[in-house]
Amino acid sequence: MSDIAASESSSRPRILVTTADVARSANPALGRQKVELYAAAIRRHGGEPVVVDPAIVAVELNQHLAEMDGLFLTGGADIDPA
């Protein structure tokens, strides 16, 4: 990566994107597509998506939480949208 690209990447807000374990979902292909669409939307609006799923190691999750600029809760059956 060039110095300019690295500089631009670091200046973009890091947005944590929560996801379900798509491999264990009823429709893994749809789950992966949703994650890709969420990430693409964040990039389109100038952010840097950081996708985290339930399998992430606690140390890595804590590092991402400390470095994030925003949190996108994608919802699901376990999160009441109201």
C-alpha cells in the first residue's frame, strides 16, 4: 500500500459492524451477502468497516472496540428493533 493510500485509510472513520455467525444461519449465502452490503454502504459513505462476529477472540474484539469511531448494530432475531 502506498503512503497516500495508508494515510487515506487511517483518516476514515472505523465503523464496527456486528454480524451473526453466517455459517450457522439458515441461509449462509444470504448472511454473507448482507454483510458485504453493509460493508459496501459504509465504504461508500467514507467509512472503514470492521466486521466482527460472535467467533472473534476477546483480545481482538477489545482492540477493535478501543479503535472504533462508530458502531453499527445490524440487528437480527436476538435484537429487538424497537
